Amino acid sequence: MNDEKEVTIYDIARELKLSASTVSRALKGNPIINYKTRQKVAECSEKLGYRTNAFASNLRRKKTNTIGVIVPRLDSHFLSSCLAGMEEVASTNGYNLIIAQSHESSKKEAENAVTMFNNRVDGLIVSLTAENNQPDYFRRFTEKHVPIVYFDRIPAKEDVTCVCANNFEAAYKATHHLIAKGCRRLLHITIPSASNVYADRCQGFEAAAKDAGCIASTLFLPALNMETGRDAANQIGKMSPRPEGIFVANDIAAAGCMLQLEELGIAVPNDILIIGFNNDPICMLVNPPLSSVSYCGRDAGMMAADRLFEMIDNYDFAFQKIIIDTSVIERESSLIKQ
Amino acid sequence: MNDEKEVTIYDIARELKLSASTVSRALKGNPIINYKTRQKVAECSEKLGYRTNAFASNLRRKKTNTIGVIVPRLDSHFLSSCLAGMEEVASTNGYNLIIAQSHESSKKEAENAVTMFNNRVDGLIVSLTAENNQPDYFRRFTEKHVPIVYFDRIPAKEDVTCVCANNFEAAYKATHHLIAKGCRRLLHITIPSASNVYADRCQGFEAAAKDAGCIASTLFLPALNMETGRDAANQIGKMSPRPEGIFVANDIAAAGCMLQLEELGIAVPNDILIIGFNNDPICMLVNPPLSSVSYCGRDAGMMAADRLFEMIDNYDFAFQKIIIDTSVIERESSLIKQ
DNA sequence: ATGAAAGCGCTAACAC
DNA sequence: GTGTTAGCGCTTTCAT
């Protein structure tokens, strides 16, 4: 492909009448090499336009300095914040990130896993699809002692390292918040999913309602977005009696729902209180501002990456569950009643 | 590192009493190899748990099947949509994406460029920082004939391949839209930047205002986000006479500005019309819904990746400027006057 | 402090 | 249709 010959350490060695090994050591700043030699090598490499060949090095060292990331999608605020955090940590540690999206398809996720595996990533960070929370295609990584950190959407089994919120508790708090504002008839809007994220939120909601002796029901949507949020509002419009407080499993759907409720003449928060999840920036843009559960993506990403590097560097595979803080952010959408 | 010996093509060869080259060919489905042999190799490789070693192959082929992407940040809706589009195209073509963020710092961008270069990416997709639109650190790529596609924030010089909107025209259209709604005193809110994105939008704005004989001024903010958008609104509140139509260079700042205007008792669109840029989903969430200029990130990402693969596959380095469609999306924030 | 030599796993030119 | 051979560029013993 490339016309001009690449400069190798042999070229530098020849030029300087040294051996390749000396050059190799000098280039990595190995102090065993005479300081002057190191300087000469540095100069010469600069002069010749040398660049290290990562594969040759990888091939030799059996290490890629690359970590793989598999996420359901890239274009969500939460996930891209997570990635931003991971990228920061990775680049500080001299690692690259290779990123793939599963598009919520377990099949695509398996394919991504194979690619990552063949690319010999030194570690893997994964957020699972909503479709499958006990995939078996990551087994080969653990078999080869390639560490995996799951984040946000974690597998059902216990013997993994993961970073996530305590979704049960977070949902409990969110629901409790509605109850504290005087709501007795509660509705939870979510998707049917075995994933910890949705299942735990659902259970947290039910537990909080039960503990307070409230009437709770759950509305399952095919997906959680603006559209489906609006559909949910239309259904709520027809309910009788209507719920007094709604806890939606993500902010986008909550926002869609709220907008549509307003259009139906159902006022938030006067007629219905509503709270979302994720504390997406949109919460502060909608009117009224949307209460939500805050959960910092960038931190989650950084913690996942930090833990992964610990595992890689210390060859330490102890399973660990890292819980991210969540807190209820009260805004106008849930503030009036009391 | 890894305890168990990795299985190589030699192991398969030994097992099957074949040569490594035959195995290599068989594994890539080379039709010159006997069908039965291919099958046997496939079975055996499966049985032994063989996985291809990408470095060894890369080292040999001098090709990485990896493309590098450098973006200012990951956690913006527009950019993550672009990435999603690129990832789709890349993965269809059997390529991986390695992604780095410059955090709007030219220094970090240069570092990223070095990393990508050393990792021998087969091609590069870049959106520049707002800080520097004529970086020299990508020169080494072109010198080595590694194709680069710039997107969105492109360099000042002409001899590059890029994918972007015609920001001048888009801004002209947006401004003209305000004028058509009856605005005579116009304000543009942006950041000081030599980048095509902001400079061209600014010029488009000025040209449209001038062509219509309107009074135009520009407010430069230190950044374009919710906060600074609100600051802008505070400044607008003190202006006299007040502008009648505002064109903001991105939607987040536009939304922040609009919210703050409302808080100051300045009604949108009754007192002031406003239009943003990017058609971010938040446009439909704010109240009133925000007019904007639509510009599809996913398409831009896909087009950039498509063009890059063309350059890689056909060894074709003709410079090409691909213009993405933009259109003014009229929503309530600019609809009343006429 | 430096060098010689072997080998990481794969591919491709060239044989047969 | 299959095998032989050499080499991609680097790192790492082991010598000296």
C-alpha cells in the first residue's frame, strides 16, 4: 500500500551503528542505556521520521493496549457521557478504545464480542442489550483471563464485576418522593425487560408503593422514547381513576408523556406529578422542568474504566460490584401537591 | 500473561497434516483450496478454539482494518449520532473504530493524531476543535497516503475531503426565515471561532440581513451551552431596542436563551422569534418548540465513513467536498409574527 | 552498556 | 490444490 518504506528500528540502528535491541531499549527510555545514546537515538528517530509499529510490538508482547467497549447505542446522552468518561481514563493510561454498538440486538452483541476477542482487546467494558441479560458469548473472555467490567445493564449472574446504580433503591426513592408529595395512585411506565435496569426499577417502585399502602400499577411500553411516552399519556388520559403520580423509567419517555398530558389538558404537576430517570439535560429544558433520578454517566464510565485497569494491571480478577450514587432531583414536575 | 497457549494455524496444520499456508487460505475461504479441506480446517479450528491473531496478520499485510475517529467531544447528541452512523458503516465493512476526543484542545488533538498514526489506522475521520482550523499535525497521514475525511468542523484549506453542511447557506436560510416572519432587528448568538461552522453561519446571517436591509448584530459568547444561553438572554433583556429575531448557532444555547427570556417576561415567539441550529431532539421538548436547522448526524457520519472506505479501497485520493442537506424546521418559537 | 539471535503468528511469492 | 520459505518489526533472553 504505502509507497515509501517505513522507517524501523533497524534503520536507526544502522544509521547510528548500534544494534536493534539497543535502539529498542533506548526508545522506551530504558535507563540501562547510556544517556547520550538515548539522546542520539531520540534525535535520529525524529530525523528519520520513525514511528513505532504497534502490531509488531503487540505481536511480541501479546498485549494490545486497547480496550473494547460494547454498548447498546451511541446516541444517547447517558451512554455518550459514559464513553466520554471511559475515553478519558483510557487515554490517560495510554490505552485506546474500540467501540461497537449492539443496537439492542443480542446477535449483534455476540458478533461484536467475537470481533473484540479476535482483536485481542486487553479488557472489555459492556452494557448489555435490554433483550438478553445472560449472554454466554462473553465466556471466552473470562476463559482467557481477559477482564470484563459490565456497567449499567449488567448480567443476571453474580460472578461478574460491574458498575451500576442500585436501581431498586433509586426507584424506591423516586416513588417515595411521589408518595411524600401526596400521591396515592401510582403508575410506573417502563418496558418489559429482564435487564436489571428495568426490572429493578420496577420492583423498587412496587416495593415503595406497597410499603406505603398505595395503589400501584405498571404500564409496559414497547420502547421508551418521545413517541411511546406520548402514547402512554393518551392511555393515561383514558384511565379512571387517573394516577396521581407517575414514575417513568427514562427521561425521554417521561418528557414525551408530560408534553402529551399537557396537550390533553392534564396539567403537570397540578393534576399529575411525574418523575423520570437519568437526569438527562432535557429535564431542565422541558416545561415544567422534570424531576428525575440523577446518575452520572461520566463517573460511571470512569469508574468502570478505572476498575478495568486495576484488573488488567494487577492481574486481579476478584468480582466486585461498584454502586454508583443516585439521588432524586426535585423539579417542578413533582413539586406542587403535598 | 495468558496461561494457556494460544492456538495458531500451525496447531491446526499439525493436527490435519497440512501446511500453515493451506490452513491460512482455508480459513479465509479461499476457493482455490479443496472444499473438503476447507471444511476440515473450519471444524478443526472450531474444535481447538482457534482465534485469528489480528496483529500477526496486520504486521504481515500492513493493514489494520481500523479507522480512527477524532471528535471534540462524545457527549453531544449531534456527534454521537455521527459516530453511530460511522460505526454502522465501519462494522458492515469489517472495520473497527477507535475513537478519541480532543476536548476542543488543539494540543490533545495533536496527541490523538500521533496515537492514531502509531496505531496505523487505515483511515481517519476528524471533526476539528473550534480552536484551530488549520492544524498541521495531520500532514503525516497524507504524506503516508492514509486517507482523511473531515466532517462538520473542517480545515480552512481547500485540498481536503470533507463532509459538512453549507453553513453559510443554512444560516442564510435560517435568518431569512426570521426576516420572512417580519423581523427587522436581528441578533446572531455564537462563539468567536475561525471554524467554518461558526464563521460561515455568522457570515450567512450577516449576508441575509444585509440583503434584506435589516439591522444585524452579533453577540459572541465564551461557549454555547445552557448557561451561556441564559447569560445571553440577560444581555438581550437590557438591549434597547430589543432584537426581534434571534438566530443562535446551536440548539442548547438557543434553548437556554429562550427559557431565560421567558423568565424575564419576554415571550417567545410573541416578543421575540428564535431559531437554533442542529435540530437536536431537545427542540421538540422545550416550550415553545424550538425552530432549528436540521442536519442529520447519522447521515453525515455514514457519508464520511462511506467516502473514507472509497478512498481506502480504490486508493483514490481525489479531494471532494460533500455537502449535507440542511433545512429550516419551523416550530412555534418562530411562527407567530408575519 | 551493548549486541546476537530467536521468535511472536501470519501471509504471499514462488514452487511443484 | 498444496507446500516451502522468507519476512513483516519488534522484544527479550542470554552473552559479552
